[in-house]
Amino acid sequence: MIEAASVLFVLCGLVFLALAVKPSYRICQSIEYRSWYLLFILILTFILGYSFFLLVLLSNPVTFLELGLSAILAGGGAFVIIVIRLSLSSMTQIQKNADARYVEARSDPLTKLYNRLYFSEYLNQAISKGAPFAIIMADLDRFKEINDTLGHAVGDKLLIQIGDRIQNSLLKSDVIARLGGDEFALIINNVDESSCLSEAQKLTDVMEDAFAIDDHLLVIDMSIGIAMFPENGFDSEALLKNADIAMYVAKQNNQNYVLYDPSIDTLSPKKISVISKINDALLEQEFELYYQPILSPADNRLKGFEALIRWPQANGTIISPAEFIPLIEQSRFIGKITRWVILQAIQKAYGWNRDYLPVCMSVNLSSSDVLDKELVPYIRDCLERYPISPSLLCFEITESAIMLNMERAKYVIYNLTSMGVTIALDDFGTGYSSLSLLRELPAQIIKIDRSFVMQITANLEDFSIVKSMLELCHRLGKEVVAEGVETQAIFEELQNIGCDYIQGYYCSKPINYDDTCVWLDSYIKNNQTVITMGYEPNIS
């Protein structure tokens, strides 16, 4: 009886040790620490020892001492298998968690597509393989207005549906990532130029059907830029830059897609750097509106403010408007930024009309804005959201913007004026067709360019030109705003010849929202008397 129990205990210990061999070996394969290899060798040694002790039990009389040792050996085998299995289970769970974190770090939480990190890693791997592929950058048109008018929840659902559509149109070997905001990037493997353009057309086609979200049917376009490896770059930085330039050209020219070619690359590195930051600046809300008052020189009456976009930097500097505004006006971002400016300006005008006094808000429109078919409906939606009188909203359009497409400009201007919105002809006198525009367009306000105004006290010809412009506009029933009023002498000259309104550093430089509220407080406190701010002249 003692012999049988002893043999059974040792056999149990051997079984436990044998069961521990495979998981311990799996641990050794997955873990780099050498101590686990020592444990694996030790388990094999124990198996030999247990086997030798079993032979001793079978060939010799067994006492209670051997029985106790056998029981201890059985417990030792059980202890080993428990420790090994618990260790393997813990390591497996740790690995699963690590894998999950790896996937999470490389996935977009909204669309579940890959993110910028994974795309960058995959792109570098594709480059290292040397096989030809295409990189496609795709940006949605007018996405921000959907967020602004319908809410971010609708915008998020739209991005999810777009990601699903694009993913379903791709081959298994292709990769799609959401880089952020409304920008997607794709890698199409093993394609030549012809087949790559076919894939781009396929992407365009999948966007044609409306997206059904809640109670809305949304139609949205996509601008696509394409760069080929190795034809358009040998590293990720060059490929991404060239694909982005191609997308920029597609947006600018209202094309569905553009394949990069060196002939379209007319941007300097500095301009490319600024352009690449514009979308992130929109997403991070880095842009800010500054406001410059427009006043009557006769009685200091405040007509309103002109909203001017500024781009403050984290280091306290501000990127010059002369540097980034021309790029914005020619870029794929102009629609987004114009909508942002319009919404912000109307929102602030609504607050000032409620808390201070009725003020008109002026917003500049570019040539691209005039061609935008969705501009007028967007303005109407903003006025419904922040209900100010349409007459207190003024859009300034330059002659050059109008002349690019006169018929389209007339259509937009007539639609805006039918809503009750005010139109101002900006930079008057600097173009070639100003007199005909006065006759053909329903502009209620004429803004005389600063290049004429700033020299009226020193140059008799400029004074005569400004005075003649003023008389002509008054005979046509137009109000006149003189820009670039920076000294008291200029102010007095304009006052003497009956200029309706003035704008310039003599009254105030463009200032941010908080400073504008302080300016309004002072203006009202001093019985609506303008207090010169004392700023040095500068380009507004």
C-alpha cells in the first residue's frame, strides 16, 4: 500500500512536470530573458530526477520516509505547472494588451481606419521594398460648413461613412488612413500612372451618391492629389509634399484629381510650409479675427467694424497677413476659412448689437468665394443662427475678384442684396473698370483705396482724385469709406470734403475681440466720441 501510494505520487509529479515543458518552452520563445531558459532546463532535470527516484521506489522496499518524499515531489510538480501556466497566461494577456495598445496607437478612434502614425510607418516600409506604388492625398470640400451648420455629430458620421466607402473600394493590398480632420491618405500598390488615375476616378465615383445621415442627404466633393514612387520622390517627405501640392492644385483649379508633375510645383519651401500648417491651424482654431472700426468724420458715429483674419503663433509672434492671405486665397482652404470668418464675424456682430449698439460687420470675399455656389446658402444659414439684421452685414469685394467672372459675381451680389445684405466695392480706383462697375453692380458702399488717401495732404493730384471720386459716388447715391486714414491732417481733409466714413490707424489699428470690447466701452462712455488710440501706422 505504501509502495503504491509513493509510486502514484511520483508519477503525478512527473505528469505535472511533463505538462509544464511545452508552456515553459513557449515562454522561452516569446521572452528574451535567459532566466526562463534556465527554468526550462531545470524542469527537464527534475524530470530525470523524478524518473530516477521512481526506479528506486520500484526496486527497493518503501518506508514512510520515501512516502513523504514522494508526496513532496508530487506537490513540487503541481507547484511548477501552476506557476508556469499562470506565468504564460499573464504574459499572453500582457502581450494582448500591448498588441491592443499598438493597434490603438495606429488607429483613428473615429473611423477605425489607420492613422497618420501607421501610414507613415507603412509608407517607409513600401519605399524600402522598392516596388512601384502611388500615394493619394484626398481632402473633402466644404466639410467645415457641415460641422458648423449641422453640428459635429453629423460631421463625424459623415467621416465614418466616407471612410467605409473608400475602404470598400480598395484592394486588400491597399492602405487607407485618416490623417486628421477631413484629410485622408491612401497607398495604392503595384500601379502605373494609368491604373493610378483609374483608382483616383474610382474614389471620385464613390463620392457621387449622397450620404444619408440622420434626416439629411449630404453631397460632398473630394479634391485628390497623386504622387508616384519612385517617379515623384524617393523618400516619404518628398512624396507627401508632392501629393499635397497636387491636391492643392486640384482644389485651386476645381479638378477632381491631379497627378503631380514638376511643372505645377511653383511654390517655394516657405510657402509650402505655410500651406501645410493652414489646415492644422483651422483644426486647432489658431486663427483669430481682429476688428478695425469704421467711423463718420462728421459726428464720430460708429458705422461698424471690418473683420480681419490674423494668425497668432505660440511664441507670441503673428504671421504677417501679407504672407499667408494670398496663399489662402489661392489654396484649397479658402472656402473653409471664409466660412469660419463669416460665422465668427456674424456671431460677434450679434453679441455687440445685443450688448452695445447696432454695428455693421464687414467681411472680405475673395475671387474664389465669389465662384462658390454654396456661399449664399451658407450666409443665409449663419444669419438664421445668429439673427442680426442683414443690413448690418457687409461683404467687401474687390474689383479684381469681380472681373475674373463678371456674370458669376453679379449673380452672387444680386442674391446677397436680395437678402438685404450690404455690398461694398473694395480698393476702388486701383482697377481698369471701376466706372462701369459703379453703373452695373448694386454696391451701396465704395471704399477708396489707401494708396490715394494716404497722400492727399502732400499730393494735390491725389487730393483731386479722392475729391472727384467722392463727388461721383455721392451723385450715384453711394456711401464712401476712405481707407488708410493715419493722421489728423488726413482726417481733417476728408472731413472738409464731406467723406462719409473713415478707416485707419488714426482711430484704431485692427484689434482683437477683447480689446474691441474695451474700445466699445470707451466709445460709449465718452458719449460716442472717438479717442485716438495712438498706434503707429502699419499695414492692416
